Amino acid sequence: MYMQNNSKNCLYVIYGDKPKEMAISILEKMDIEQDLLELGKKEPLIGIKPNLVVAQPAEWGATTSPQLVRGVIEYLHAHGFKNTVILESSWIGDSTKKAFRVCGYEEISRHYGVQLIDLKQDKSQEFDVNGIKINVCSKALRVDYLINMPVLKAHCQTKITCALKNLKGCIPDTEKRRFHKLGLHHPIACLNKILTTNLIIVDGIIGDLTHEEGGTPVRMNRVIGGRDPVLVDTYVAELMGYSAEDIEYIGISEKMGIGSTELTQDKIIELNSSQKDPAVNEILASREVDYLSQWVIEDRACSACYGSLIHALMRLKEKGKLKKLPKRIYIGQGYKDQKSPEIGIGLCTKKFKHNVPGCPPDAKKIVDFLESIISRSTPSV
């Protein structure tokens, strides 16, 4: 069983809509300066790996917020760590250089003096992991400290994409094609065995409901920090309505000693309250979100809580159960202290007859609860 220092085996969550400030706060709380000092190097080479799978603004739900990256860089520079690069390779058929420009990273490079490295132009080195040969981009292997900055979003083949899968941007395009031939899950785990992630900062400000290339954005207004990519992905899976067992590469990665799925409540450190984030009327509109919101009656709901509910409803839709919901679902601060026989989501509806507790609850808890409601309301044959 995988073990690590208990003081570092935690996840940190902060809510809000100011990515730069949130990044700085979470890095300070995690005391990342000490991690870097422990490397014992005067000027360690720090690599930042965002998710720039396509050349789209972060508001579309596919790419890492440039403001979040700015926060990480400002924290590093403020503590004297200026030997920093940003590494990425967009998916096959898209241009990394275009993504750097469209997503706001060229401006980051100019402002902070941080080099942008297009890994599509890099050489690679071959490794053998459990009989699978994998080529990894050389410049990604040279960094002393790798900061993995994925987006919290769904994926049409692997259900979710976050910390573990984000390293796929550190392999040549030829390997990306081969990963799909190999079924994605096993090679993703093997890649993480080769390339060590030291820090994960998840962009959960705006993600996507269904596809890694964006298009169905949903605002969740949170940033997640951790040092264990398996633990991070376990938590993210539950936020999106899945369990770790639903995502094959999470279990494979744990068995390979990359991290742990043992997520307990005491390992989740929330830096603030989700009720302080902006109201749900700021959530981005999309056809999918509009469709799912038909089942929701909200009154001053926080976007973090509302985002969890939208992800849960998406999971129910995928399972063919959404239209079986017997009642509308209530959510929001407008229902505080109100009693109702209806279904309520979150702390604000705790006096409802049917309630999913949490502030905010994750989508997995909501899915399980709503499935039990559907089961009780469906006549047996």
C-alpha cells in the first residue's frame, strides 16, 4: 500500500472567482516554499504544465486559467524561485504556439520573463514500465519540480481528465496516438510512474461537463491543491459524480505506487466557505446547462454548490435516469431555515425532508442520493 508523509497527504480547497489570488493563498497554506527549499538546489528548474489541449479561452471550459498560472508564478517569484518554464503540447491537430497566444500565455511570458516550451518541438526519451515502452519529452524530464495544473473536466473516453491524464501533454504526438490504441488507462498510469508530479493545482473555476475540448462549460469556482495525483483525481472524480473505481487509471496508478485513493474527510482542508463565492447567476450559459437546469429551482445558490448539482444531473442523464426524477430540486441560500417536503441540495436546505448535506456537497453524494429517491419512487414490477 502506498504511504507518504501524513503532513503532506492532504488536499486543499479554496472557493471564489479570483484565480490569481486563490492560487497564491493555496500555495502559502501548503508552504510550497519549504518543498522547494528541501530540494537542496540554489535555483531549481520549476516546470509548470497547464492544460492547453486546444486554442480556446479558459471561459470555454477546456484550458487552464492564465490568471491561475499568474498566481503560481507570482508566488514563486516572491519567494525567490525565478527559474521557471511553462511546458505544454496541445492535442494532435492543434498548435501549441497558437494555444499559448489565444489562451493568454504569451502575455504571461512577456510579463514575467518565463519561457514557453512547445513540447511538440522537443526530443524524447524511451522508458520501459511493466513491459510498455513509452517516450517522454526530454525537457519535461529535466525539471526539478513539476507543477501540474489541469482543468477539472469530463472526458468522453475516460470519464474525467485531471492530474494523472494531464501529463499526456508531455509525450510526443506519435505516443498520444499510441496511448489511444493501448486503451489510455494503463499507459496513463505508466506515464505517471516515469514523470513525477510534485504539486497539483487544479483549475476548478470553469470546467466542462462532457468533453475535454470545451463547449459545455460550467462554473464551479474552486481551486484544489495537492501533492498526490491519485488522491487529487479520486477527489475530482467524486466532485463530478463518479467514484475512483469508475476511473480505471486511478486504480492502476494506486497499484503502481504512484499515490493513494484513501480519501477521508480529515484530508480535505477548506480554506474558506463556498457561500462566499459569487451567485449562480454568473454561471456560464450553455445548451447542456440550460437543459439540466430545468430540474432545478434555485434562489441565490452559490456557483460551487450549483456546479456540483449540474455535474450530478449530467451523470444521471448519462445513466438514463434524469427523467425519472419525481420532483424538482431546490438549492440556494434563499431556502435557509425553510421547511419543505421537497428535495434540497446543500447546507442551506438542511430543513427539507429530503436533503443532501454539504457546503458544497460533491456530485457523487448528490448522484447517490437522487438515485435512492428514484429507486423508492419507481414501482417494482
